[in-house]
Amino acid sequence: MIAMMLLIAVGWAGGLAVPVQRDASPGECLQATPLRAGGVLPPAMFSPEGTARCTAVIMPPTQVAYLLQLEEYHEATERLNALDLTLLETERDWYRDRLATELEPGPWYERPAAQRWLGRGEMIVLFAIVTAGAGYAYNAGR
């Protein structure tokens, strides 16, 4: 059931695609520039008229720290899932080997047909011994 739901979800989502870094858009700042509260803005970011030369996004350091922690958490989760996957593969291989061992034909004397014929032979030998003993006892008693 879970596997089916996962397949449906992946089918709807279209699978995971590795993101590709895009080319810089026109007017985009080409390097990161740190800004400090109360500090002077770097002159390379502004034209002589006082307007911005390039487009950028200013992110608070706490949000950047959170995103880095989130990335570290996801990498740790990925490593943990890799260990689970290794364990599941090991269990799958063990069950596959066990099934192959169970499906191998056993020795000829352990097969049902051989057991039946051996049982019939034992009964014939036993019947012959009992009959010979009864015949001997009958003849000796006369």
C-alpha cells in the first residue's frame, strides 16, 4: 500500500530533477557582498547617480544559518536512509538466498517418490521375513 502511494506521488510530482545553476540574469550582482548595520554600503554596488548597479537579495544571517542547518539535517537524514537501505538490501539478499536454497532439489532418497518405493521395498522384505518365520514355526511344530 505504501509503495503504491509512493509510486503515485512520484508519478504526480514527475520525479526529482537535479537543479541546474542558471546563467546570470541582466543586471544581477556577480558576487556576494556582506553588509553590516551602520556600515557604509560598498561603492561598487552604486552608480554615480546613487542608484543600484546590480540586483541582489539581502537575507538576514539568522535565515541563512537556518537554511544551512536545514541542509545539514537533510544530509544527515539522507545518510540515515542510506543505512536503512543497506540493511533492507542485506535482508532481501538473505531471503533470496534462503529461497534459492529451499527450491534446490534435495537428494534422490529424500524425494517423495523414492520414499514411497523404499517403503514398499521395506514392506516386502518385512512380509517375507514374517512369512518365512511363520512357515518355519509351522514346520517345526509338526
